[in-house]
Amino acid sequence: MIPTFQTQSLEVPHGVALLNDPVRNKGTAFTPDERKRLGLEGLLPAPTDTLDRQVERVLGHLDGKPNDLERYIYLVGLSDRNETLFYRTVMSDPARFIPILYDPTVADACLAFGHIYRRARGMYITRQMKGRIAEVLRNWPQRDIRFICVSTGGRILGLGDIGANGMGIPIGKLQLYTACAAVPPECLLPVLFDIGTTNEALRADPLYLGSREKPPSDEELDELVEEFVQAVQQVFPDCCIHFEDWKGTDAIRLLNRYTDKILCYNDDIQGTASVALAGLTTALQIIDAPLTDQRILFLGAGSAGVGIAKLIAAAMQDKGLSRDEARSRISMFDVDGLLEPSRADLSEAQKVYAHKAAPSKDLVKTIETLKPTVLIGVSTKGGTFNQRVVEAMSRLNERPIIFALSNPTDKAECTAEQAYTWSKGKALFAAGVQFPDVTLNGKTYHPGQANNFYIFPAVGLATYATRPRRLTDECFIVAAQASADQIGPELRAKGMLFPGQDNILETEITTATRVAEFMFDEGLAQVKRPRDIRAWIEGQLYKPQY
């Protein structure tokens, strides 16, 4: 994701230029013959290392770092110098490196983005480029771009509006396309749509790297986005636009506008919904209960909550409920209380979950009244699933399903230890971050991490392979079911709701194969169906090797 114009040429750069090309640089792994041919003699230490020996050295460097933020900074620098070594390191131990490259460490990296900045990565589109966005996109050296992850930084994790500091998210998301699902990195482009920020502290920070103006009106933003979308169709015609961490109202509006017109998706809405549905599916397999019998209460009614609710309702309809019946089983509670018809502050997307009920601002009383079987937190308010809330769910349900999905860690509605302790071990729990195992009364519980990296890299891999015309909600339902189906009886017996991260590539390939099969079945794919879809996908995987 570093622009290297040398990679566009058939002529291999020589000497220092080659060492400065992160795609072709092999560092100390260049052989004596290569050093002689490529003008590298004298520019490197004498021994020739294997790639594995280089990884060993990198791991030693990382072990000497004092914290994960410093490890993040080191790894970003490594990717700037030697992309192959970076991915070989990360893919050697995904369970260790995913939390460093992405959540929760990326939250700290975003907050400090302007202060830890080393080198430009990806592209920045500003309001001053209006009328010239296609021209600007052509400055990117690669032409076969298949995925653009674009963010305004308007709603990063639970951090709110952090403007251009949010560039760490598109960079990190696209790194996970490759690290988790082996999507070739040269086809990925992170973009920050720098439209300004409402964050006064950032605007006053002399090291802030974004526009210091206030964000535009919805009308002006929509005009900019329309030009950007059309420019992408023109400059990168095979590209899927991955909308990421836009302000909730913008996210919903833009997804509704473009989902049936171009190849795109919103990970905060559809990816989050899919991973939540995957965890819910596994939890229901554990207690042997049908989805259509569940009553679901959300704490939080923003774009994530609405997206999860929409996908769960669609999955219920697939299992026989009408649209109204499915929606009737889903309720929402936000900072102003229960969503019900007397509230005048609801968006159109929220109104479909505002069922006839008495107004309430007491979450526990709402739980006692509605008797939900599933409680999902997407509020970004840490600690809101307090002891009274968890105990209320436990009184009503033999195995309450409690998902505290807000992140980073301090935004989680409750911790795994709290959920298991207050429910006396009854809860089936998942969070947006990975909490450690909990031992209670001699039994060990394994909390799940409902993180989108189980979904979007796999959908990305299927999209890369099949080149679909569109991505539908059904693609994400299929991905959710594929993830849940990879939790066998032994893992379900341990209360695990998601696959382990140690072999994440295998998990993603399995999910991508299911999604690709669906794309072929539904006529979405634009390539010829192969005889063996999995083997065909495996033949397209990126391999970090020299």
C-alpha cells in the first residue's frame, strides 16, 4: 500500500532504488548472484539470510519493544521496507499479530496518528479536489485496484470523530484482507476522505495531519461522494468500494444509495451484522433453539445496531417469518431510552424497530418488560451492561446470550469476567475485543471475539476471485452461516462462538468458498464457474515468499 512507481515497470530497479522498493526488496535475502546483477554489492551485510531467518530477527526486534503501540509502529515501518517479510511475519502467527495490527492497538495508533506518522500510505482526498478526483486517483501507480477501503474518520471504533487520524483504519483493514485471507496486497488501496472534523482538540493540535475545517453539509458531502464513486468506476473499473467508519447517518444513507448501483459494501453495517449473526447462530446451536423464536434487544441504535438488526431480520425471513414478524422480534434502546412510536427523534431506519410500548429510560425495566433472550451492545458506552442488567437477563433465560460488541476494550458494555460472574456461568458471551479466558468455580469459559475480521476478508477473497456485479445482504448471511458451521461440537461444548485465530487463513478460505458458491448460484459472479471452487480460490492466494 506504498506507492512504488517501479512496480509498474517491467524493468527491475537496481541498487538503492531496489532496496527502497518494499514490494521487490528482499534485504539480506538477496543472493550473491542477485547482488552482483542488481548493483547491490557492498550495500548489504555479506551473509545471505533465508526468509525464515529474517522473520526470526523481526520477532527478536518485536520482543524488545515495550508495548503493542511500539510493535505496531515497528510493523508499519517493516511493511514500508519489505512487504514480503511483513506479511510472512504477520501470517506466521495471526493470533498474536491481529490484535497489534488492528483492534485494540489500532485505536491507540489512530489517536496518536499525527504524532507517530512516518511515511505516506494510501491516498487522501480533500474537498479542494472537487472536480478533479479522477485526475487525483490516477496518481496512484497501480491500475488493477480491486478494493478501496475509504473512511472519513467520522466514527472510528468507539472513539468518535477523529478525522484524518482515522487513516489507520483503512490501512489496517486492508492489511487484514491479506493477513487473514491472502488477498494480494497490490490490488488494495486505502483512502482517507478528508472532509474536516468536529474534533476541536485535533484541530488545535499542530501535528494533526488533516483538514482543520468543519465537515460539510450532507448535500455537499453527497456531491463529493458521488464524484468519488464515479471516479473510481472510471479509474479502477473492477474495484469494490469498502465504506468504513463513516458517521452513522452518512453510512446508512450512502449504503442505501449505492448498494444496488455499484460493487460496494459497508463493513460497519454489513460486516458487523454478519459476525454478530455468526455468533448468534453458534449460540443457538449450543442451546438448540431456533432463530425465529428469539427476542432481541439492542443497546445502541446507530448504524451498527440497525445493520445487525436488518441482517438478523433477513435471516429470520429466510427461515419462514414475514418481514413484519421478524422486525417485531427486535427492539432497540439508546441514550434516550426505548425506541417507541412517541419518540420524534427517530430516523426512518430506526422507526421500523420502534414498537408500541410505554416510554422507558430504564434498561433493566425494559428487559423485564420485553423479556429478551438476546442482548446486544453497540452503544460505545463502557460498563452499561452492569450487574443488574446481566442478572435480569439471567433470571429470564437459562442461557442468556449477551454480546458486548463496542470497542476498544474500555468501550465494551461489560467484560467477559463480569458476564460470566454475574450470570453464574450461564451467559453465552462474545465481545468486540478478545477478553482472556475466565475460570469460575473450577470451570474455564472461552469468550468469543465477534470481530469483523472473520467476515470481511473472506467476503473480500470471494469478491476478488469471482468479480461479482454486486454484494448483497445474502452474501453476508452466507458468510455468517459458514463461520458458525466451523465451530464443531467440541468447541461449542467449551462455549466458543467463533473459530480460533491460530489458523485464520483456513477459516477464511472455507468461508470464502461458501460465499463464492452462493455468488455463482445467484448469477452474481462475472467469471466462469470452476469445477472445484475451493482449489480455484486457493490458486489465487497471495503467498509471502521471495
